[in-house]
Amino acid sequence: MGDLEIRPAAADDIPAIVAMLADDPLGAERESPDDLTPYGEAYERLAQDPNQRLVVAVREGRVVGTLQLTIVPGLSRKGATRSIIEAVRVHADERGSGLGTRFIQWAVDESRRVGCQLVQLTSDATRTDAHRFYERLGFTASHVGFKLQL
């Protein structure tokens, strides 16, 4: 794993990120790798927001993973700041290499570095392998999540 770099995503990384987002049954239904325009616009919004960390993992010059970390200041829990891990993806040929563990550890370390007291994430109910992975890393399924499509 020594040849792996985790760094902020650049605009040039968007095609590789979107390809990973689309590379599973859920993503295949909701992503559009053939039209990168909305992703470029979203990238610009993320890049301008100091509470967003869109990162990629790069091995031998190739993007092999991505995740988004959002820092959320709040009043609850005595004014605690929390972080939210989103859109964790590892390239198919890197799965099982330890990259996912390293990625989540990076997100936890970054959360600590900026003063977060809590790290949270959501995972689609159908992603049972991901649930086991997160539990192995110490996360607990403590809440029930709800979404409203707008």
C-alpha cells in the first residue's frame, strides 16, 4: 500500500470518479458517465466549500478510489462538529486490497484533525457487504435513516 496516494480530487479526476460511482447496480441506475456536465458543476461547488473534502486514491497514476467527507458544525451534543462520509467507492480491481480500510481511516483521522466529535455515514440497505465492512471498522448501526427524493 506504500505506493498509494490519497489527495484532493482535481477536475481531471471527474471521469474516473463518475465511472466508479456508476460501477454497481445502484449507481448504474442513477449516474450518467456519458454526460459529465452536472458532475463538473458539482465539483466546482464542492471545491469552493471549505467544509467539503472530495478525495481520490491514486496508485501508479491511476484513480482507484474516491470518497467525500463533509464537515458539519452543529448545536446538538454540546455544539459538536460531526463529519459525514459519503460516496465511498473503490475500483473493482482494488477491492480486497485494504484500500477501503485505509480510506475510512483517512476520513476518521481528518475528522479528528478538524475537531469532529462524531463520524457518521449511511449505506444503502441493500449493501450488506458494506455494512459488515463498516462494522469491522468500529461503526455501529445506531440509527434508522430516511430520505425524501426531491
